[in-house]
Amino acid sequence: MVIPTRTPMKDWVSLTTKTAPDPSYQGAHSAISFAAAEVLRLSFGDRFTFEVTSESLKGVTRHFTRFSAAAQEAGLSRIYAGQHFRTDHVAGKAWGGR
């Protein structure tokens, strides 16, 4: 029986974007965002309505009703950008306070 061999380079697909040259674990965006959300939650409560506009995407505004929701989105954005794995986000979230 012949077992086909697969070379890692054959199946590897590079990202089309560049990622920052920083460590993956723990996710810094998650840690910092959840730490800030925790401070704001302790000061104002978690239920707080606010909007955030994008500096790079003109006309894009995000609406949040909780500090924790904004922190969650900030952390997850790094996964979607290809910068972090979910484990990085989970560890950063725990390190940040929630």
C-alpha cells in the first residue's frame, strides 16, 4: 500500500495581510479591553450606552449597551484579523478581569 505524503508547504496558504510582530499569547487587545471594561463597570455599572466611530472606516459607528460587549468585540476583532487564536483571546479576557 502506498501512503501519499503531504508536504506542509503544499497546503499552506499565507494571509493576504501583514500581522504585527508581537506575541500571540495572551491577547493584548483582550486583556486591555477587559481591564478597561472592568474599571468602567465598577465606576458606572456594566449597562452603559455609547457609540464608537472608526478612524479608518469613515461613516462606520458601533453601538454598545455594555462595556463588556465592547471589550468582547475588541478582543474578537484580533481573531478575525488573523492576529490571534481564540485561546489568546480567552486568556487575555481572563487576565483582564472577567
